Amino acid sequence: MEEIILLKLGELVLKGLNRRRFEDKLIANAQRRLRALGKFKVYTKQSTMYVEPQSPDCDMDRAYEAMSRVFGIVGLSRARACGKTKEEMLEAACSYLGDELSKAKTFKVESKRADKTFPMTSIQLSQWVGGELDERYPNLKVDVHSPELTVHLEVRDAAAYVHADPKPGAGGLPVGVNGRAVSLLSGGIDSPVASWMIAKRGIALDMVHFFSYPYTSEEAKEKVLTLAKELTPWCGRLIVHVVPFTDIQEELRRSCPEDLFTIIMRRFMMRIAAQVAGRVQAGAIVTGECLGQVASQTMEAMGVTSAVTDLPILRPVVGMDKEEIVTIARKIGTFETSILPYEDCCTVFTPRHPRLRPTEEECRAAEASLDIDAMVRAAVEGIERIKIDP
Ligand code: ATP
Ligand code: MG
């Protein structure tokens, strides 16, 4: 066990009594992501999570990648384990960080001493190793305020560890600690980002997709499944509930005023999503709606859309500009799929002049002739559940 991954835990260290639950969830989430990459030992100690390979065939590069997408982790570093003497730590630093040490101009050594039986103080250890490195590398100058390179030494119970500055982790809270929500996943840019943002706050997701075959194609559905797959490194395993939506859309086209078509359709989406939420014990509905982006995303439209369910509707991108959403989509890896040119069910029967300020009374009147319960029931009964593994 030469090299290990050290992960710095985020907000969960603040959570007092809940801490054990948070850590257990985080460990379970990490272990699931590592399963295909070899045999690893994962445990937490002193606000740090350790990922230790247990056999030589462990894929450390991919493990490191995978851990950078686990919510609840704010920083990660690969570290070299070595014996607990100052000489061994110096040699480990030189061999493990040799490249960085010969390139940097300024550096400092920072030591942590969790093993209180270690015979030097942290400051003494930093000074001694820093002095030796300063002599060995003529390119290096000590700068304790803003060094280019910080050599971290950690003396712990089992061993000492040497590493460079940690990289930023995914942040947030471990998926699952804050319950479950259903997320409406279209093929667009916004809804994968919205899903990611809610998962980041510790919420496990079930995805719901409304599918309007043959108005929308098999490829459009495949695209949504691909987006779900691209979210799994962050969210863990997902179930996509594919709702047959064609009958409802055709019925609404027959019987609703054209200018209210989209809004009534969205009310049906919420009713169906609420039923799915009931089945999977979810406490909220997530959408990628954004204020003012399209006619169905005015305050009034959101108001009448929300009115059909008691569940909270979470709209994490509601105040973001498209640019900001795109930046996240690129970062999380969904953007390229989102811009593939397949139609969405929302674009199938688009009214020429959609109502911007619909009222609840108008929506009720437009829905008066419909057997809403039967329509919702038929759609829910037709759901196809597709498991998406990371
Ligand atoms: P996106 O980029 O996420 O598709 P959008 O800007 O195109 O969003 P709309 O098409 O009005 O906006 O959809 C708003 C939200 O409604 C989406 O973000 C998504 O959460 C949900 N939604 C729309 N179409 C579908 C669909 N076919 N299946 C599931 N959810 C959908
Ligand atoms: Mg869309």
C-alpha cells in the first residue's frame, strides 16, 4: 500500500450528532463507485476519508477521478505512505513530488501530527524537512505566505503521508442524507443541471421523462437515458421512469384552448410526477425551469403549474442565466449530449401565442371536461422503469 487517496470531508463535519450517519452514507456511496475499480478499503478518521487500495491491480487513476465526483468531499489528494521518521518523510517527498519540487520557485512544508507520540512538533518537522528540501533543490525558495507548492506531511497512527495541495472536490452533501426527490428530465440543457444541483445537496433522485412516441423518436428517449447515465457518476444509480405521454397530449390538443395547451400539459406533468413521488417516497419535484426563459416559465405560469400538487417544486436554476447553466453543464459532462438535435415533447404541439399570465380559474375551466384522474392513472400505469448503472 504505497499510494492512497485522502479525501477531505465537507460540511458534514459540522453536523454534530448526525455526523456518523453522514459519514456512513458517504463511505457507502464511495464504495459503490469504487466497486468496479479494484478492492479498496474505505474509512474515515479525523474528518478525513481514506481510500486504500488492497491489491496491486487497483485502478488508482480512475478511483481518483471517481472520488472527485462524490458529493460530500471538498478536497482530494493522492498521497504516498511512508514510515514515521523525518528521514523517510523527506525521501518520500523527494521521490513522490520530485517533478513539482524541481519546477516550483517557492514552497513551504506544512505538517500535521495526529500521532501525538511522534517525537517532533509539527513546526520542528516542517522546518527540518523544509531546510533539507531547500538545500537539495536550488530552484526553491521558502515562502510561507503564498507558495507555489505546499508539501504536506501528515503523521498518523498507521503511517505518515506525503502529498501536494489537495484538488477541490465536488462539495455538497452525500447523496441520500437529505431524502429523495423526483426530477423531471427532458433532453435539454437545464434539467440535467437542475438534477445535479439538487443531488449535490444530499438528495437521491428518481428521474421522470415524458415520452411522446411517435411524435418524439426512440433516439430522443435514448438521449435522455444517456443524460441519466452521465449523471450517475455524481448521483449514483438512477431509475428513469419513462411516462407514455402521447395520449394526454393528443387529448389536450383536441379539447384545450390552444393558448393554454402548454400550461395544461405542464400541470399534467406535475400530477404524474407527484404520483411517481408517492410510489418512490420522494418529498419534492425538481425541474429545470428558469424565470422568463420561455412562455411557460413566467411567475404566473409557474404558479398555476405548482398549484396541482402539494409537494414542493424545486427549481434550482430559476435565477440563473443560460451562460451560467451551460458552464455547469460542461463541467458535469452533460452539455454535449444535451445539444444533440432531438425533439422534446414540449416542442411537439407548441401554441402560436401561448398565454404568458394564465390564472388558476382559466386552467380549471380548460380542464373541466377532462377526466383528469383517469388520464393520470393511465399514464402512470404505462410507465416503463429503466435502471441506469454508473
Ligand atoms: P430543458 O433544457 O431542461 O429541456 P427547457 O428550457 O427546454 O428545459 P421546458 O421545455 O419548458 O424548458 O421544460 C422545463 C422543465 O420541464 C425542464 O427543465 C424539465 O424539468 C421539464 N420537462 C420538460 N419536458 C420534459 C420531458 N419531456 N420529460 C420530463 N421533463 C420535462
Ligand atoms: Mg426542454
